[in-house]
Amino acid sequence: MNAEKQKLQTHVEEFMQRDPRKVMESDTVYDAIEILKQNQISAVPVVDKSDCLVGILSVSDLLGRLQTASQTLKVDFPMYEDCFWVSEMIQHTFGTDKVATAMTPVPATAAPNDTLQQVAKLMLENHVHHVPIVGEQMSLLGIVSSFDVVRLAADGGLS
């Protein structure tokens, strides 16, 4: 096996982010957004009380909800379309929703002994930028983002 192929066979546990920021499914969307902003990340794993993965909340999930609300507003309440206070009301209302209502349930996941190549394929096949790494019974061990793969390549880990 040549050096390039060997590097693609690197196990995820060697470069995954350990102990990633996470939220509980009972946390509010507002709290999750604050974690995303403060940590400059675009997704956060969602766990239950046993720290088992139940979903993932991404910026894409949040944008999808906002787009749906905006379309509903235009169709059902066109006279309020340009009202700033309506936008504020929507944002405030979403903020109090529980993360479980906005997350993607049952996201694509990988195991610590899966390879970089397997995780990259998983990202492509599922059109995602984040793959939670789980152990037995879906316990959250870490996360790999497309940014991690880019960082690995930029640091010479793939050359």
C-alpha cells in the first residue's frame, strides 16, 4: 500500500475532536445557538441524560426552520412580510423551542476505528459536514468535521 492510501486508512480516533461541545435535547434552541456562536462551530451533537447521541443540530437545521417560517409568513400573513417585529417574534419563539424540535435525529455516525476514507465517504454520501464518533450504545466520544479533514491536509497529514 502506498503512503497516500495508508494515510487515508488513519483511524478517526487519531484526529477526531474529543469531548466536543454538546447540548441536551431538552436545552433551548437559543442556548444551542449561543454555544455555536461562542465556539465558532456550525454544528453541535445532541445527547440525552446518559450522554448518548440522539441527534445533531447544525446551522443548516436552523436555517431550514427559519426558511419554513418565512414562507409561512409570506403565504399566511403577507401584510406582515416587511415588519421587523415579526422577524424578532419568530426568532424569539424559536429560541424557546427545545433542541429536540430542531435537530436532525439519527445522524450519520462513525466508530473510532473507522478510517478517514470511510468518514469522508460518509460525509459525501449524506451531504454533511459533521460526523459524530460514537461508542457502544451511541455514547458520544468525539466528532469529525470537514474542517478537521481540511486541517489534516493543510498540516501535511495527507501528503
